[in-house]
Amino acid sequence: MPVRVAQAQADEAGLDLVEVSASARPPVCRIMDYGKYRYELSKKQAEAKKKQTTVEVKEIKLRPKTEKHDLDFKVRNIRKFLNNKNKVKITLRFRGREIVYANSLGLELLNKIGASLEDVAVIIQPPKMEGRQMAMFVAPKS
């Protein structure tokens, strides 16, 4: 139908004439309340955003000489992060001459932490040297 006739029908109904597909031949239009449509669209987007979850990467830093009690405390924090559905990067930093123990003490320490978290976590990236520090990534079991 001609545009003038469609616009007259929309005005008569107290609604808007909205072009749906401009590329179609002939162009497709719709008679609707455009303000209400925009409001409902924004509500749908807000609802989708509310249901969306973001996964953060938390980081726990250790040293090779970290004592057992402090290590237990850090493991407890890692468990807390994993229960909140976050990934955790465990970083073991070596200072000075400690780098000599990277492949022995460092690897052993990170493997021990990984073993203690086996019930709640899965190791994404095994221990790997990154400069003067060794890093390991763990994620919650799904």
C-alpha cells in the first residue's frame, strides 16, 4: 500500500509507522507503538545482562619459603575463589638465589597445592616458568 495510506492508518490508530526492512523491495513497514517497543527491548537486554555471569581470574602469590600455616591459609582462600566460580592463578615468585630451587621446590610446592585442590578444581595450565616466577592456573570443576 502507499506510504500515505499506511501513515493515515497509523495516525488513526494512534500508533507509529515503523520501517522494519528497508532493503526489501517493496520496503516492509509495521504499525506499532515504537516507545513501548523500545522500552520492552531495553527490559529484555537488562534481564539478559543480569543473568550473565562474569568469570574473574584471581591471583594468589607465594614464595618458596612460605610456611605450612600460611600455605593452608592461601589454599583456603583459593577454595573460596573456586566456590565463587572464579579461576585462580597461583604464582610462585623466586627472589635472588631462590631461582636455583625453581625446578625442585617450586614445582613440588605447586603440585602439592594442585593435589590438595583436586576435589574442587581442575588444573587448566600446569606449573610453568614465566621469567623469575612459576605460574599455574586452576578452574572450578563444573
